[in-house]
Amino acid sequence: MGPHPAVADVRRAIRVSLASLEKGRLVLAACSGGADSLALAACLGFVAPRLGLRAGLVTVDHDLQPGSRARADDLVRLSPTLGLDVAEAVTVEVGTLGGPEAAARIARYAALDSTSSRLNAVILLGHTRDDQAETVLLRLARGSGSRSLSGMAEVSGVYRRPLLGVSRTRTEEACEALGLSPWHDPHNDDPRFTRVKVRQTLLPALEAELGPGIADALARTARLCRDDADALDDWADRVYAEARDLGTGLVTATLAELPAAVRRRVIHRAAVAAGSPPSALAAVHIEEAERLVTSWTGQKGVDLPGGVGVVRRYGRLMFTSSLS
């Protein structure tokens, strides 16, 4: 008999995700001990050797709950039984920037970045289809564009998310079939966190009112938005590269002929190149700068985050920085 269908689903997703890696590469599952990442780690231990890859586990102890270090050490001890040759537990200090969720995420990714760099490893993340659906809803509530609505990428630098097409329920079933006992993070039930509200209240309400399949539909929307955003970004990259070759500033006549989605991306690239921080550069800033092209009546320039200003002069958008 073959493996349980849920185990087969997780293994298949990992196999597809890792197929392009060179033989001998180290692949680490980022594992918290929850069902998603535990199923990921266990199935990685099965799949990786069959692809000629080395497999391991890294767990990040945020030191925010009693017993967190003991749980991390338990995962390290469990690793050999899962077929994982490398296992590390990394303790981090969580700051306060952006609130508890954001601060923990910043600390976690800093630790994973460091581990990947030190060991020359690819990092697998256990985000599932349900996580993707929650991400799309959260970004939709912020009025995000197609790039943000495209959700989490399957591949981003050293990170891979094999399970974006696998449901959370499926990973729980896989753990049960493999005889594994996942840890349940109490933070996943804490309504103070916005994502928990989406998971426990919003998504169930949508399912109840609109019928099942909402998570699938949102994940599918993310894939479609990513394809669109990739195409628009490629177009904007080409336009911006040509505009830079022409000298200082962006020719407004050229910008005016572009679709709005491409024009705004080109303006965004120019603003970032001038020193405006991407994290602070919001859609409202880009729209104000865009009006210098589409609704030009001789108005003054626009101030952008990071001390960057944009003005229209002699048929060009000129970007200046007060910090240079």
C-alpha cells in the first residue's frame, strides 16, 4: 500500500517545489512544531534524499511563551527520526516595531536569513492554501494593488513555499497518518491578532454565507494576480530602463501614453531610486505624483517619503532628494 493520501499530497507538493535544485543542496524546513510545518519537515525527510538533496530543520524560538526553548529542543531531537540530517534551534529577541505580529516576523526572518546564509541552505516555509487566503483578505482590506493581492510567492530568494496549494486540514491529516503530535500555538487562537480574526471569524462567515470553496477561490485569485503583476512589472521595468537612458527625469509625454498600472509602477521605481523608502511609499503618494502627468495645470511639486520631491519641468518629471 502507498502512503496516506494526505501524506502523498504533501510529499508531491515538496517534490515539485524542489525539482529544480542542484544535487547535494541543503534544504531546511522552518518548523515551529505546528501541523503545517511538522508535516512539511517530515515529508521533506522522505522526499529530499530521493532527489539527491540533503534535508534538515531549523526552528526559531521567539522566547515569548513558557517552555518555548524546550519545545524547540524537542524538535531538534525529533529530527533524526524524520530523516533529517541537520537540525538547529535558534533563539531570537523579539522587538516592538510594528506590533507583536510584525516584530516576531521580523525577528524570525532575520534568524532564517542568517541560517540560510551560514549553511548555504534553501528554506522551506509551511504556509498553506489557507494562509494564502487569509493573506489575500488582509491585503484586500488595506486597499492593496495586484502585487499585494498576489499573496505569498511560491519562490522568493532562498525561500520556497511548497504547500500553498495544500489545505491546513490536509497537513493535520498528514501528521495524524504519520503518528506525529503537532504543537498548538495559543497565539493562533488569540483574537488580539488580526490574522486570527480573519481565520476564526471572517473566513467562516464567508463560507457560511457564500458556500464552501472560499479559501480555494482566494488562493486562485492570488495566482492570477501574481501573473498579472509579473507582466506589468516586466513592462514597467523596460519603460523605466529606457527612460533612464534618456537622461534625468521621466518624459511626461511617454508616461501619459502608458496604461495607468504601468505608469504608476514607473513612477514608483523612479521615486525609490531617488531615495524614497518602499515601505513608506504608499499608493496615495504615487497617485499625487501621477497627477503631474495626467492632470497638469501648473501645480507645485509633490513631497514623497524620505525627503524626496517630484516636480514637472520642461515636460519631464524630476525627482530630487533633500538628503543628497
